[in-house]
Amino acid sequence: MSRLVVVSNRVALPAEPRAGGLAVAMRAAMRESEGLWFGWSGKRVRDASGALHTLRDGSLTYTTMDLSHEDFDHYYNGFANRTLWPLLHFRLDLVDYRRDTYEGYYRVNALFAEKLAPLLREDDIIWVQDYHLIPLGQSLRALGVGNRIGFFLHVPMPSSDLLAAMPNHDVLFGALSSYDLVGFQTERDLDRFQSYTRLYGGGRAFADGRMRSADGREFRAGAFPISIDANLIARQAEAAVTRASVRRLRESLGSRVLAIGVDRLDYSKGLPDRFRAFEHFLDRFPELHGQMTFLQLAPVSRSEVPEYQALRRELEGLAGHINGRHAAPDWTPVRYVNRDFSHGVLTGFYRQAQLGLVTPLRDGMNLVAKEFIAAQDPHDPGVLVLSRFAGAAAEMHEALIVNPYDLDGVADAIARAHAMPLEERKERWRTLFRRLQRHDITAWRRKFLEALTA
């Protein structure tokens, strides 16, 4: 059997306690074939020597490399997170394109390829993950690697004109043709990539998923919506109700309904709009004052980037403003928390909530939406309020689908979810949960790998 080699920006080592569903799925896939996981160690050193660190866990091998401070700043903080991330989330106004970070991004991808290539076996299947490593396949081909190589984009693919606004877009996105299979979260993302290839890439897209680049290389592209282990999360959530932190949350609410949002602190998540929509809900439905508490968990990320610092200050101001206007001595409408919680505790929080607020302005998929549904109590399930601009909306039709820019519309959806009868909540939840059971994360990775090896 061919070995599976997974390549990602960061490697989820076996001892890391917060490894998410993707890490679990990757490990399961690699265990079927004596796999290798390769990527950055997460360490920054003064002068990276290129030395590799190897850890073995049964049949799995984890190999990582350090990055110099300069490479980290150019590749990760610079081009990946200040150029590609806003571009791929439709925020052209936030794109910071600099030639030195672009060159650093290519330099690190070439370094990844240089260190990975000698570790490869002739029949290895290589699966590259996400926007940090778009040119990696091209760099491996330049070193003579002829293996099957697949690439999966976890974030959205924007429209052609937005992509074309970035300098050197044709070089960067043209590099995707070096892969044998390019995977996207949704059919909409796939359509946008095909349109870009035709309009700006000089290539062609065929009805059966085949693509042809301007230089004649043929490859395939498809939609492979990522998912979760629904049954595992359901068991985890049921067990979490006895945890002290979950119990304290339930006791602090009294008889009030809990609305919950869980997002990394990022401008793509639409958190200021969500806060304002909740304020609209309080303004439009004064008879419901004191009946609902909104808990927003937003662990801080990329704290070195100025846009994220400004976002944190804005949210702190909004939470204070809403509470200042609407709070009572025995009720705080908004609880805004920047702390991180273990996944087990989070699933317990989801289970306590009657409303899940997942309203990003753009999101490749948003697994919180799926985890919220999987964590619900089947006898008294909550309602998901979901942005139409999350990839999950293409599958989760039974949620209350909203436009996150329409604050009154989101406020109305919150009120509708609050008033929804138990039988309707059960019917919507059952349909959503059964779909998650059928199309779980194991089905996702098997579907992709079958298409790659076909």
C-alpha cells in the first residue's frame, strides 16, 4: 500500500492536547498506510540550519523543521496572513502586498520542498494542506518529484477579479496546475477557480472536472466539503455536562436562554456585525430583555498584526456599549471572553446553548456550525443561525440562513430561534445531524484520496 504524506504549515504532534478534527482525520488516514506528516515545528530560531526533527508514534512519523525569524515574518506573518488571508476572504481593502514577503513566501515553500523531497518514496501519495503552501507542488516538481500530489484549500476561493488584483497572481495561482488534484470546500469555490483559470489563467475547464493550464498541463479540480466526527462530538458533549466549567455556566444562566458564538478573533468572522445584530435584537424585542444571554468566545490570534489588535479593541468597546445600554443589576446581555477552552469543554458549552450564532462574512466551511449541531441534546436541541457566506450553508439548509450584513434580519432570526417550538427544533436538528453522520470527516478524506489516486 502507498504511504500517505501530509504536508501542512503546522504539524499536530501526538502530544498536543488541542488537536482538532482535521488532525484526527489526518492521523487516521496515515495509520492506514504508515504515514508521514511534514511541516513547520512552530519554532522560530535566530538562524535556521535546516535541521529536521523526527518523532515516531507507532506507524506514524512526524518530521518538522524550524524557521528563521526573517522567514517566519515574510512567509507567515507577511504574505500568508497579510496578503493571502484577506485576499482569499474577499477583503481587498486589507491586502498588504510587498515584494519582499512574496519572495519570502516562495523561499520557504522551496525550503519545504528541498527538505521533504529526500524523505519521499517512489509510490508515496502527497497531500498538501491550505493557502500557506500553494506553490509547494510546483517546487517539488522542479526537484523531479513525480508522485501523485493533491492540494486542498480550506479557505474560500474569491472571484476572478479579486484574485487578478494581486500582483503576480498568474504565477501564484498558476502553480496549482502542478498538482494532480485541487480540492475546494464548495461547488461555488470550484466554479470561481474554474472561472479564474479561463479568464485570467489562459487555461480551460471541462465539465468532468478536468482542467488544463496555459502551458498544457492537465489536472483535476473538485469540491470536497470538509466535515467533523459527528458521533464522537455527540458523545463528548454528553459527557461534558458533568465538567465543573460547564456546570458553572449552566448555573450562572438561571432560567435564561444561552446564545453562543465561538470564533477565532478574526475580521472574517463578522464579530462586530454580530454584536450589533444582537443589539438590534435587544432594541427590537424589549419584551425579551432578561431572557437571553449572548456568550461570545473569541480566543486571540495573530496578536502581532495591527488589524487584529484594532478588532479586539472594537469588540471590547461594543460589548461595553451594549451592556451599558441594556444590562440590569441581575443580567448582563453580552459576555465577551478572549480565553481559550479545551474542545471537550466547548462541546459542553454548545450543548447548553439554545442558539448557535455562526455569522461570518466569509468562511471556507466553518466547522463550529457542524460541531454545534452534533453537540445538541436530541430531546431539546438548539437552533443554528448561520451565515449564507459560510461554506457550511451549502449543506445545512435546515439552519436559519441569514445575511450577516442585514443586522435586522439577523436580529429577527435570533427572535425566531428563541420562539421556535420544540417539535420544529427537533425536526430541523434530526435532519442536520443525520446528514453530518453520513458525510463525516472520514468520508471527506476518503473521497479526496480516492479521487487523487483514481
